[in-house]
Amino acid sequence: MSLDVNGTTIEVDENGYLLSLEDWSEEVAGKLAEDEEIEMNDQHWEIVNFLRDYYQEFQIAPAVKVLTKAIAKKNDIHKKEASVFLYELFPNGPGLQACKIAGLPKPTGCV
Amino acid sequence: MSTNPPKIAELKAEYENAPSLLKGDSSAKEWLDIPVEFRDGNWCHAAKPEVIENLGFNNPRKWSPDDPDWQLEEGWQQIVLAGMKERLGQFRSFKLFMDICVRCGACSDKCHFFLGTGDPKNMPVVRAELLRSVYRHEFTWSGKLLKGLVGARPLTEEVLKEWFMYFHQCTECRRCSVFCPFGIDTAEVTLVGRELLNLAGANINWITKPVSDCSRTGNHLGIEPHTFKSVVESLVEDIEDQTGITVNPTFNRKGAEILFITPSGDVFGDPGIYTMMGYLMLFEHIGLDYTLSTYASEGGNFGYFTSNQTAKKLNAKMYHEAERLGVKWILGGECGHMWRVVHQYMDTMNGPADFMEEPVSPITGTKFRNATSTKMVHIAEFTADLIHQNKLKLDPRRNDHLKTTFHDSCNIARGMGMMEEPRYVLRNVCNSFNEMPEHTIREETFCCGSGSGLNTDEYMDIRMRGGFPRANAVKHVKDKFDVNALVAICAIDRASLPPLMNYWNPGVQVYGLHELVGNALVMDGEEERSEDLREDDMLEIETESPVQEDDA
């Protein structure tokens, strides 16, 4: 399976996740977001950039609990509010949608 | 492909309108003549080629189970049949289970996948027959001579597809085995079936990827050592925020008395991560001399869902790490299939672990004689003993916002026979515990529908059907006792029961046992708590707990 981004073919897996992290660009993210029916604004980008930075350091997407805490801290809000905020931005779950847009692979196992 | 399962109303209409064995309708066709049909939602994605290469398995390629051509290797039948022959020689149980079934049918309506789909090939007897038919054809005189007359058939691509479909519609839960008058363990038939599928290069990604990641990092999720440490440290911070207590876990510490190993889902997944907080709080409270390992960072063993060899390989790190760190014994967390491997295989696969001692609780002095050979103790036994010996201060009212029921994890109940200990702990940490009906619990427990490495999103259709008997039993206690908390001691349960509950019983949340222990545990010097570990409000506790008064 693949994505067409401005004439370039980008390979994705059956669930639509990028096969190679290096294929990621803002344009690719835009296209992935479009497929998820998400219109990216600054807040979305902030989350996506956080995920990419986290992945650079830790080689896996953050646990939802870790992500929620980080976003709460960043925006100086309660964790419950941060969770609502994340779900408003990514209605099908920040773990799935935001990670996909950020180009991260989907973790597999007892999750 | 769509990963959304049909709506409940659609399932109901399907059941009412189409003929089903569940209603006593029988098909005009023999099961052998019904071809396997791959449709959205009834198959798992194929293993990615790089995963298969990493594992050194046969025939890495890009393919999909719904492709008409599976791109099997030249001579794949010979490879599979040689594999079958080898296993018949190696495992007497397998040979016995191929020979002794009399097709009495006692198992036929005991399988959650049969009850959820009505598919005759999900009757355990027929599922095993998919393999027996080939066994007879190749390895028995009657089959060689009389062929179809004795239910024998050659191994064809169609047969392989059928194996792929139905050995992945068995969660190796062994409920059927409880009812077999011959003691046939159908899980072992599925285990061999999956080994043979692996030889043919017909593997699924949701199982092989964790096996590959675990081989590389020590855990299924592929959590690197620094990440593992960072997540646990984040939980330490959360515990401090909520209780004012600083817990002090250590990592890879040589000379610790005990090595604690739990599924990696507990340091990553929601809600397992709250169970992890519970463990950390408990260990701090009792002053346990323990260490976590960033290498033996997985209790689970998806190798067990792949082959005997991969199970052995992934299991080996437990003893390796215990020996390297010089611990006296191993304490194991809330996991399902890990305990079948530990309880029934580890000692002979990777033991004897003579470098360790017979486990003794450093807090109570209790000897865990049942773990004399494996040197590994289940956390529910360990905690039950602490409670029994009065070593914990517990305020069960802190779980009064929860009306609980308990899901026996298949591998804990049937794989190691542990029924009472988790119930004893649960009764002591909450005031409302309501059993699901007889025949759906303990050794007759119904599977979550997603065990044995099938908890992947694209399989949601089959998972929701297969999980129906379990969900239906939960519905019973939800309707009768307002149950809103399903407690389970398995990481696959904690991952797979939330979508099952959202589908069949919205409003029921899934909890780990030690999350509830963490809620109820009154730690020395802690701050007053009004929220549980997932930061949901507790019910107001009107009078000060007598335990807390003593403490103050």
C-alpha cells in the first residue's frame, strides 16, 4: 500500500502507518491527517512534534499516560483536561491517530 | 480494510436471519466441502518480511491472507509434512491427541469462538480435525488406503488456508479441554498447527513482530532500556503527586533479593500502567528488596504462540537475568500465558534454576513450596499471603466507587490452577465483589476472545464475536449488581477487555488487581487521597478510617 504526496509515492502498511520513519515530512503528515479527516492546526502540530521528539529520544511512541502528563505540563492544565484536549484534537485516540500522523510505527504486544 | 466490527444490531440480524448451527440448523454440505472465506475482519495481517527475516523464519515476503496466491515456497508441502513427522516423534501428546479423539462432541459447544460465530469449524473437535485429516492421510494405514472414507485428505493450499483461519480462531484457552473425557488438550493441537503454519511462511504480524522485538530488546513492545526506566520514573512521579510518597524502584541491581518481572504492557498500555503503579507502591510499602530488569523486561511470551523453540528462547532471559543479578528468586506480575509457560514449561525448557533458592517471603517467612522448582512466585499468591499474615494496611472503602467482578484469566485458572488467591486479595481491597455465573468462571472461565496474540485491531470482528460469552456473563452481573469494574490479572485482558466492554457492555471499566491494591493500600506517611490511581474520584469516605487513625 502507498500514499501519493505531491507526486511522490510513500509506502505505508495495511493500517496506513509509514513503513519508514525517514519518509516523513510535513506534507506527508498533512496527507496522513487528511486521510484521518483531521484538519491540522497549531495545536495538532504541537502534539505531532512532541511525539516525534519523544520517538527520537526513546524509539517508541509515549505511553498515553506519559503523553497526557507532558501535554498537561506544557499547557499548565490538569491531566484530565489534557486528556479531553487530546481526544478533541484526535477523536479516534491520540495513541493511534497522532502517532500515525507523526509517522511513528504502531506498537505491538499486550496493548 | 475496515477494522470496525459490525454493530450489535447487525450481528443480531445476522443471527436471526441466517441459518446457524447455534439454532440447530445444519448445513447440507459436509464441513470438508465448505471452502474457507477471507473477508474483512476475519483475518490478521501477514507478518512483514523484515520481521520474518529477523527471526530467520521461512519465506519472508509481502503478502496478504486475502490474496488468492499466497506465494508459498516450492515444496512447501514437504516442509510442512516433514515438520509434522518431526513433531509426532518429538511430542507424544501430539501423537496421542491425533489418535484418540472419538468425536464424542463434548467439546463442541464449549468454545467461545464457536458460541460467538456458530461456525462448525470452530467446534474444537472439528478444528483439530483440520489437522487430523492430514495426519491420517500421511501417517496412518487406514488413511493412506481408505482416504476420504476415514476422513483423510491431502495437504493442499486450501487446507493450509483453513489452518491459518482456524488456528487463529483458537486462543489456546483450553476451556474445551476441561470437558474432554480423554483429556485432549486442543491448545496443543493449535500450538502445533501454528508451528506448521510458520514452517510454511503463513505467519501473522501481531504475533511475530512482538517475538522479533522481544528477541532484540527483551520485551514485546520493543521498549529500550532507557525508555523502560523513563516510564517507570514517570510513574514514580505520579505516585508522589497522588500520595506524597516517593517509591524507589531500582533497575538491573545486582544483589537484590528478588527480581520482579511483569508484562511490558504494564509499563506502556492503558490501563495496565495503573497496575504497575500498584506494584511499585506495594513493594515500597513492605520494604521489599527487589529490582526491575530492563533486559528481562517482559513476562509475556508471544514465542509460545509461535513455536516451542521461540517460546524457549524468549523465556530463557528470565533465568539468565536472575543468575546474572544473583537474586534469590523471581516474583512475577499479572500476566496470563506467561504463567502457563512458567508453570508448565520453564523448569524443563530452561531449568533447573539451581542457582536460586526456594522462594520465601521476606516479609512473612512463608515458603512458596509450589515454586520450589521454578523459583518463581505469582504476585497474587505473594500479596494474598501478605494480607493473610496481616502485613498490609488496607482501606477497601477507597474502592467503593467500584462494583467489581473478576475475570479468571484462562492461563492462570486452567494453566496453573490458581483460583482463590486473586479472589482473596480482591475481597480484601474492595467491598463489592460479585461473581459471574457458575460455568463462566474458575476452570470454566471464558476467554477474553483475544488471547494467544490475536488482540490486533484488524481482527475486531472476530474478537467481538469470540468475546461474546465472556461479555454476556459480565452483562449478567452488570444488570444484577450494577458492576462497573471488571478486574483481570493478565495484560492481554487489560488490553483486549476494554474494547470488548465498550462494544457489549459500555460503562464497565477494566482494572488490574494490583491497581485496586494500590488504591486501598494505606502507606505510612501518605497524604489523604480523594482520587484513585487513574485519578477518578473516590466516593467520599465519611469517617476517618480506623486504620488511618492507628497510623496517625
